[in-house]
Amino acid sequence: MTVRLVGKVAIVAGGAGGIGAEICRRFLEEGARVVCADKSRSRAEEVVSRLAGVDGAVSFGELDATSPESWNALAADTVARFGHLDILVTAFYSGPAGSVADLSDAGWQACFAATSSGVFFGMRACSALMRAGGAMVNIASTMAHGGAADNIGYSSAKAAVIAMSRSAAAKLAAQGIRVNLVTPGMIQTWALDSTLRALAGAAGSAEQVRQTLVGNVPLGRIGQPVDVANAVVYLASDEAAYVTGAELLVDGGTRTA
Ligand SMILES: NC(=O)c1ccc[n+]([C@@H]2O[C@H](COP(=O)([O-])OP(=O)(O)OC[C@H]3O[C@@H](n4cnc5c(N)ncnc54)[C@H](O)[C@@H]3O)[C@@H](O)[C@H]2O)c1
């Protein structure tokens, strides 16, 4: 087994989620010490106890990504506990679905509060304390590129994440900090299952909707959280020392179809 993150301290924000928990697991396998930070203490603590047997060290970090103060406290606590901070991953989103016709003012703002502003607050807080050689990996979405008729807030907020990551990469290079993006397509999580159930109906059963969607993926399957996590490991590691401002699509080739 390779151990590409030995000696690194990582914050995985949204670490209790389907993809975030898998990133925590892979980081531990690679030898990092991991702070699994999330708004949901109960689910994050489940992840921490499930992963406690994997090599390395994992602990819970309290975070409301919409709050700059919460980010400042998380970054400062992490450095106080471990002596340094090397990696930030942002793997959270929040906000309702809706279209240009029906998303409310509050819904629009909720989409940006965590999904977009939360990433900015996180990069600002962590870049102030991160040592040279550090890496940030923000999780975007292919919806940021193609748009999403019934998810205008989410797709727009993710487009902002792409732009802010490139801006941060340009600025933080002088500090020796790299900033990159992983952009997933359809990934198997409970959120995908609930989307498939919501789409079922006129379009057929949830399983029929799934098969239709899989038919549009050149690699012929829905992605797994580990597919995303492996891409994040690469970009967070020193193997990507000459990579910054990049976006790695993990979408089974959908955007080439
Ligand atoms: N699952 C997919 O198909 C897919 C596709 C493209 C992109 N993504 C992106 O991948 C990332 C992870 O998604 P997921 O599928 O694991 O979702 P998920 O819902 O399983 O996890 C999201 C996590 O974010 C946390 N969170 C929400 N608001 C927060 C806040 N204000 N502060 C701190 N934590 C907060 C939640 O508690 C949850 O644990 C997200 O950025 C998502 O947009 C997912």
C-alpha cells in the first residue's frame, strides 16, 4: 500500500457525507491525520468511530461552513492540536433545488451560503495558517458546467466555486499552497438515490431512471465515492506538486459524450 500523505494534517469539511467520509477513509489509509469536520456532529462522530480502526488518526471538528468564525476556530484548533495544517478539502453543499421559475429568494441565498461562500470562508481561514507545501481541493459538480434546469442555485453556486478556486490558486501559489478542483458527475450516495426516487414516475421506476442515466455515461456505470476520493488523494499529495488551478473531472467521461 502507498502512503502518500504521511505527516500531513487534513481538514475534510463535509466529512460526514457520502463522499466526505470516503475521503477521510482514503486519507487515513495514506497516512494523514484527519479532522472530519461537519455541521452534523452525530453523523460525523459515527464516521469517526467507524474509521477509528484504519491506520492514522481521525477526530471530529465542529463546523458550520456558512460562518467565518466557525472556520477560523476550526483552523486555529487544528493547528493548536496537531502543530500544523497541510490539506483542506471542501466536500459539503446545502440548499434547496428549484428552477429559474420557482426558487425563492431564501432558497437562492441558502444555496450560496454554504455551497459557495462556505468554500471562500474556508480557504481564507485555512490559507492564513497553512504551511508551505499545503494543498486545497474543492469539490465542484458537472452541473456547474452544463447547468441544471431544476437546480439553478446549486449549479450556480458550484460555478462560483470553480472561479474562486482558480483565483485562490493564482494568489496562494506564492505562499506555496496549491488549490485544485475535483468535479464529480453522478456518484452513488443516498442523495443520488433520493434524486432517482424524485425523478421516478412519468419517467419510469427509479431503477429505470438509473439505467437511462447510466446509458449516458461512456464508462457505463455510476461513480462510487472512492472514485472521487482517489482523485482528491492525488491532488492533495506531493505527487501533484506542479498542479494548481486544475479541475479533474470524475464523471465517467460524461462530458465527452
Ligand atoms: N453525490 C453526487 O452525485 C455528487 C455529484 C457532484 C458533486 N457532489 C459534491 O460532492 C460533495 C459531497 O456530496 P455528497 O454526495 O457526499 O453529499 P452529502 O449530503 O452526503 O454530504 C454533504 C455533507 O455536508 C454537510 N454540510 C452541509 N451543510 C454544511 C455546513 N453549513 N457546514 C458544514 N457541513 C455541512 C452535511 O452535514 C453532509 O455531511 C458536495 O460538494 C456535492 O455538491 C456530489
